[in-house]
Amino acid sequence: MKLRNKYFYMLIMFYVSANAFAQNIEQIYMKNGSIIKGYIAEQIPGKQITLQTEEATIVVNSDSLLNRITERIPSESLSQEWKEWAEQNDKYVKSTSGKSLELTTLEFKNSTFHRVFLLEKGSLIKFLDLGRSQYTFAWGDMYRSVKNRRPENLFSGVKEIVVLDDGTEITGQIIEQFPGRNLKILTDDEEVLSFKFSQVQQIRTEKLSDKLDLWSQIQLLDQIQVKEEHGSLVGFISSRTSGKELVFNFEDGSKRTIPLNKIVSYAKIPNESYVAVYDKILKEGEILLNGKPAYFVQLNPVGSYLVLTSVVSAQATVGDTICVEANLGNVDNVITLVKAHVENVTVPNGKKKRIVSLPVITYQDLVQSPIGINREVTPLSNIKITFPLNETGDYVLYIQGKEDYIVINVINKNGNSKN
């Protein structure tokens, strides 16, 4: 039973790491001092684990080092990751021919590490690898795993439900684990709770967004090999019960329960159907103009005209794109964009009246002369409007339910407001 529980702990770690891919890379600390930023790509229970890296700081014993080749790589030949790291850490070697970075290839008896940066030398060698590599460690070498919190504006993915021995269920995101000892979960109420693995009976997985199907919210799919079966199974582990079994979901919606002791290996593969959905949490009635609270302008009614004043909601230049995001409570609200035109308007002048050329719109414009806009409904039922500004002038946006208007004054890049 102890060995089977150990498999369960590592399976939990493997399962949770799927969410780390892309948006939330996990930091995995090994007992020898190595630190991996990535996810667990494969496990062979009782034997080894393989980590897929985005960045790795690796510690190795130098006893079996056979050869070391150091090269100066010109900056223009470096990957973007190495360029940024070298710049931030002042590691460039400068010469009359330009900047370069010293990278080393380490050849050991059973492995070779290509073009890494040496951090420490001696009986132990520590190096940095910024390539997308895979490293294999012995089973049980993992010490600790820490996951970044899911971004507040990410609304696709999965959530974990930790079921304790007494039946208590805690829903949230597992953010830290010490395999075989304990885990921490960030609850939906922003509370961090810690539990021993001996308290955990089961971990289940559910989709984060009810507006998307489960399959499109899984970043990495599970691929498992079962004893005495040909080929592997591809799907998603939706629950696992300590010391007993897991439930495996297939894309067609079918499920299969598999005893843990029947599993030979686990692997992770990218899910081409995954969709990362980002959105803003807006209060009802809240409207943003290019990410900031929108300022609404009152237009003066004069006869059949609505006259613009010198006050505007924003000023922009030709070529800019405007983005308006709103929580209106009704996704079908009418939203119309028109461009103001100059008309001769009769306005009071003391006891007399005079005719003045002023920028105006009419209600008829709102119905008959709207400008095309891109409109979409976001996962949180916000309305998102975008439109390019191709000409100078004043643009007026009408939103149903608002008495006033969003007015955008567009000028040329030289500051000229005329065409």
C-alpha cells in the first residue's frame, strides 16, 4: 500500500502540472539543487520522471565529465531568450567585432548538454539552459513544486477539487506540493490551505468555464500505457483516488476507470484544441475606453442637430484603433458609431441669433449613416467594440441606455486636425 500511495502522490503532481504549460510554468525543485521551469512530461512509476523545460538550472557531478567545449556565440545568432538574459545579467563579452556570449557544451559519459551557460565550476557543475529541453531524473528525486497563480483574466482551464478523508471538498488551484508529504491549494475565496497527502482521498478535475467544453480547456492531454495492452490511451485524467484508481476521459465523452497498479507510464502531449480565453471582470454598467473608464460627453440639442462642444472623451491619431469594453447587462444593446459633420447652425446671440459652422450629428445619422465596427461578446458576457481611425475628425459612439456619448477627436500625427 505504501508504494501504491507513492505513485498516487506523483500522479497528483503529474496531473497538476498540465495547467502549468504555456500560461503557468511550474517551478520544480530537485533534491540535488536543480531547478526546472516547465512541466512533468513523462513518468515511469518507481523508475524515472522526465521534465520538459522552458528554463533549467542544472547541478551535476563533474566526476564523469569527459569534455568541455566553450564557444563565443555572436549576439545576432542567439535566441531571443539568451539575448534578454545576457542583457539583463550583463554577461555579454564585448569586442571590436561586437557582442557575444560564452556558451559551453558539456560531454559526460551518458549525456551531453549543448550550449549552456556555466554558473559554477568545480566538483559540482551548475549551468543554465534556456533551450526547450528534456531532463530525466530518478523517481523520487523531486523535492518541491511551485505553480504560479492562474491570471485573474484567464477564464479557460481546469480547477482542482481536493476531497479529504472526512468528505470535505475544497475547490481551487493546487499551487504547491511536497510529493508524498503535503500540498497547498488556493481556494476560490483566495485562501491558501495546506493538507497532508495522508488526508487526501481523491482529487477531481472540472472545467473552469461553463461556457466552454472541457476538451478545449485542457492545455496538455494525458497519454498512458496500460499493462498487457497494445498502444497507448490518449485523453484526460479527470479524477484519481488514493491507492486505488483513476478515471480517464476520452474526447468522445466516454470514461474508463483504471487501477493505478495497471499503469506502466504517463506522458503529456499538447492539446491542439486548447483555447486560452482572457477577459476583464467589469461591474454592471462599467464601460472602458482603451482600458480606462470611459468619459461621456453631453451634446447640445439645437433644432434637429446634436452639437459637439470642445470637450471630448479622448484624442487619438490617424491609424489608431479604439477599443471599448462594456458590461451592459444586455449583450443586444444597440451601439452605433458615426462621424460628425460640419453644418451651419443657428444659435442664440443675445437677443439676436447668428449662424455658426459647428460639428454636429443627427439622430438620423445614428440610424442611416453608421460606421462599421467590430463587435463581439466575451466569455463573461461583456461587449467588446473595436474600430480603426482612418481619418481626422470627430467620431461619436452611441450606447443604448446612456444619455451622453463617447466623443473621440482624431488628428494627424503632426497634430493637425484637418484632412
